[in-house]
Amino acid sequence: MPTNLLALLLLTIALFVPTVYAAEKPVPAVEHVVIVSIDGLRPDVALRANMPALRSLLARGSYSFWARTTEMSNTLPSHVSMLTGVTPDHHGVKWNDARSGPEGLTVPTLFEKAKEAGYSTALVASKVKFGLLAKAGAVDSALIPTDDKNNDQESAEAAAELIRTKQPGVLFVHFGEVDGAGHGNGWGTPKQVEVIERADTRLALVIKAIEDAGLTDSTVLILSADHGGAGRSHGANDARSRHIPWIAVGPGIAKNIDLTHFRDRKIDTEDTFATACWLLGIDPSGANVSGKPVTEILEIDELLTPATAPTTAPSAAK
């Protein structure tokens, strides 16, 4: 074949055959990312509650109790942002019920990006509306209820079984009962605290499954939430609804580091998507993606070095 024709053929192939993103992973050992979202978990209430599993993550990882969810602060729009890196104004999901299946979501999800990069995927949720995220061909294993009974124990056991048997590259786990207790009894009430403490036992099942499967040294676990609440509701850009916990634990991640050490670093829920992509070497690019990887979670020697002089003046925000 003449050289010019061969060059034209190669160019044509390059234009029409998608390439596999091959970014260098910041921590080569990371092969799995597990994202756990405790629906309605307000940070200050979590800190009041008896949550030994969550507190064990703090000792082993990097965290902030000042992360922010979307301005809407509602379950479905916020989780879509968490798993696409796109704000509601751009992904368009501003409803909060099961009115639409996967055909209603037009932006790529973390599951789609992971599949393109060769990872297996799984989704376990406690609410029917999460069917929106289960696009055909993007989620290898999807366990979504047909009603909203919010059985978090079943979800935790299903997630643990998936970890032990299928070891997905990307797993998202949603627990919904804390949100239900907020709506039914009020945020921060003794009843909700009781349910939060039960959620911690479900989180412990997921952590134990990672250990049992021998995946501790290859898995990053990110714990977060979609919103908080006040009274018996949430939303409307209320600070009590918008602040959420954000914790990352795994190989290469700094231990017992409060990320507010980085004074000007704000963590948004869209950053969960970007951080998962970054850790796994997945191309996060897409229209209107605003999430940025939380690179500050990596072990950094400077964190252990005392400042030479105190400062009270804020620097320019990122």
C-alpha cells in the first residue's frame, strides 16, 4: 500500500475509533473505588452520633465536614451531580422522584466513564429513583428496589456480597434511612441519631467486605452524602442542608488529615466524580464538567511541617 494511502487509513481509524484513556494514576495500587452515600447525613449530627466505623475512616484518611452539595440540596439532583461531575443547571435533573428512567439522563455518568476505561461497575441503592443512573451497558450489577422501603440492611449486605464476589472497579452504595428519619422525625432529633448509628453498622459491613476480599490495599473508599436538613425538610440552598461530609480512605491517602488545612480548597459534590476518575486514570472530560479531583488527599510531607509564622489573612481562593 502506498505510504500516503496508509497514512490516510490510519488517520481515518483515529477519527472514528474511540481511544482508551491512559492517564497515569496518581497511586498505581488503586484498582477500585467504592463511593458510599448516606442520604441526609448532616455533618454535625454525624459527629454527635456514635459512629465508630465512620470515625475509623477519619483516623485512616483525609476528610472535610464542610463539603458542599448542590444548591438544590435534594436527593436525585445532588446524586446525579456526585456521579457525573456536572451541576443541575447542566445535567438538567431538577426533579426528585422516579418520573424518568435512564433515558432521562443525557450526560455521561461515572459508570459509563469507567466502562469505557475497562472497569467493571455496580450500583446498590435504597430508592427507586436511582434507576435514572442505571443506563444499559454502563452498570454491570444494579440492585435498585421497586418501592421506597429504604431497607439499608439489605443494601449493605448486597454491596458486601458484590465486593466479595465481583470486586467491581467502581461501586456506588446508597443508604436512604437517615433521610427518612429526618423527614419523619426531624434532623438532629434523637430518633434520627439512632438511625444514623444504624447506618454506621451498615457502613461497617462494606468496610469489612473490602477487608475480607483482600482489597484494602487497592481500594479507595469515599464516604459522603447528598444533603443535610433542618426541621423535617431540606433544600433551598439552606446551609444546614447544603453542608455534607466528605471522607477518602485508601492506599496513598494521607491519614487523619482535616482538609480544611487547605484553607481555600472548597470541596463540592461534583468533585467526587472527578476524584474517582483521577484515582483510576479515567478521562473525566465532558461537556460542563465542573468537578475537580481533590488532589490534596495524597500524602504530602508539608502537612507535617509547622508553619514558620502564624497567618490570619486569607489567600486568593482557587
